[in-house]
Amino acid sequence: MLNGGDTAWILVSTALVMLMTLPGLAVFYGGLAKRKDVLNTIGMSLITYILISILWIIYGYTLCFSGDVAGFIGNFSKFFLKGIYPNTLSGSIPELVFVAYQLTFCAITVALISGSYIERMSIGAWLIFSGLWMTLVYLPIAHWVWGGGFLAKKGVLDFAGGIVVHLTAGIAGLVGAILLGKRKEPILKPHNMTLVVIGTGLLWFGWFGFNGGSALAANGVAGQAVINTNTAAAVAAFSWMIVEWLTTGKPTILGICSGAIGGLATITPAAGFVNIGGAFVIGILAGIIPYFVITVIKEKVGYDDALDVFNIHGVGGILGTILTGVFADPKVNKAAGLLYGNPGQLWTQVYAVIICTIYVAVVTAVIFGIVRIFTKVRVSEEEEYNGLDTSQHGENAYNLE
């Protein structure tokens, strides 16, 4: 039956998750970019949200959440939202509300990837990539985990997108960054840290709808997810700050913001399954492990993941998904992990991570090959030197004359 409280909460959560992409992620990424590339960086999130909003209504929703073809993908029975009306329910909320809520998840997942590719990918290539990646990567994996596909049947736990959102975006970011090659100036040189802090705050705020809304009801599980989300973010930001302070002598604001985002990404799959103690431990690890991935592994391997999408979201999604199999507390939401007498859940989580990582990596590489057939993927050296704001849009973020 329709529940007004549940409906109101998911409507609010939908708005919160939309806010995460626009302006949250756009401003966060824009502040991290060089001044000559900020408008293009923000524009990648804007264009993504627009494109996904269209494709999701036409075929994205039905392929995720309508029927099941061999455990791999949905069917076309709800193509263009066929048969969905205001009185059609999904659980205790109107299905149209569920459609809108899930749309915002798809949009931010694709937009997240752009942080790995900024300052060197043409806007035309990004547009084609976004549509193909949503279709060939996001839709199948979302169906596998949330739409009744084979991972759902195996009992994989992913409360709000550790696999579906963060792992997929992170792996795609890493693969694409390697295929694109390094920028001519492959350093993280934020042009406006004020925007980064504002973006962090907007993302943190929106994450309450991202994780809390994934309970799909206004209930205690939603409350647990919200308090876990805030705790993990704060603990991760603090632990990143302390580690950076001890290793470099100074706690940077960029590091604190990175730690907070790492904590938010890592708690996402576990938010509605673990107790506050589990969230605390997850937060500690989320602040330490991504820090050393960035400062040690990235530096030694040399890949140019411009805004550390893999290093924070990919690593966080993988870490959080595995730790869900350790800390899931049946008193929170029925599912039990390793510490509560169910070691099999841990292996189920690891299995899902391996399968999805391989699939995302291979298909993302194939998509890059397809994009190259239609347009140049990377801008010229001159365009990169002059900045993508001018070369791709004929505009500047700041008119200083």
C-alpha cells in the first residue's frame, strides 16, 4: 500500500542525490581543475546529467528493473515508462518516484568517471562514451545487483552503490585514464580550493539521500544509514588528516576533503547493514588506505587519474563492499557478515568485486575503441595547452579583462 511518509522521504532523497551531481560534483571537480579547464570540467557533469535523464526514461529504467533475461539484464516491457502511472506502486511508494530516484544514481555514476579524464578528453568523445557506458556497463551491473540479476540471487549486499556506483566508476576511470595517456601537465593543481570545500559540503549533504534514501522507506534502517554515513565521513576525514600531518608535516584542506569523500564512498555499500561500530572502523580504513594508494601506488605506477576517481571511489567501493561482508549486523538489517557467524557472506562480496571489476575493465576498453571510430578521443596538444574551456566551448569560466 502507498505510504505517504515513505513517498515524501524518497522524493526528498531524489532531490538530494540530484544535488550531488549538480552542483555538488560539478563544483567539487571544477575547483580541483586548472583555471583554463574549469568550465569544461563542470560542463562534463552538466552534460552527463542531461543525457542520462533522457536515456534513463527511454530504456535505462526498464533494462535495470523490469523482468530478467538470464540474470544479466532486464527487458523492454517498461520501455519509455510504458504502463507506469501515478497509482502504480513500487513497494510502498509510487513507481514514478522510484524511477526518478534511480535516475539520479545512474547520472552521478557516469559523471564521477569524468574526473579521471578531465583536461584532455574532447567533449564529443565524452558524450558518446557516456551514453555507451551507461548502456553497456551501468545498466547490466545495476540489474545484476539491484534488479534481480544473478548477483542479487547469490545474496550480494550493496546497500547504496559500493559496486553499482563507486567500483564501476573507479575502474572505468582507471582504464580510461590509462588509454587516454597522461596530460602534458599531469599534476593535481586545484585552481579554487573554496569551490572544493563547497562541493565537499554539497556532496556530504546529498549523501544522506543517497544512502538514507536507499532504505526506500522512512524507517529505522534509513536512520541507521544516515548516522553511519555521517560517522564514516567524519572519521575518514580525520584519519586522512592525521596520516597526512604525520607524513608531510601539514594537514591540507584538500586532504581533509578527500578523506571525507573517501569515507562517504566506502560506507555506501554498508550504510544500511552495519552498526555504528562497523561504520567507525570502515571510516578509519577509508581515510588511510586511499591516502597511501594515492601517495605510493599512483606515484610508482604513474597512471594519470586526474582527480583520483579510482584511488578514492574505486578503492573505497571495493573496500566497503568487502567490509560489508565482515561487519554486516543482522540486528540492523537481517544480513549477517563474518563477525556475526556468516563467513560465506565475505566470499560472496569478494566474488562480486572480482566479477564486476573484470567486466567493467573489459567493456570500458571496448567502448573507448568504439568511440574512436566516431570522433577523436583526445584533444590536440595545442588545445590542451590553451585549455579546454576555449577549445571545446569557446568560453571562459572567468572573464578577467
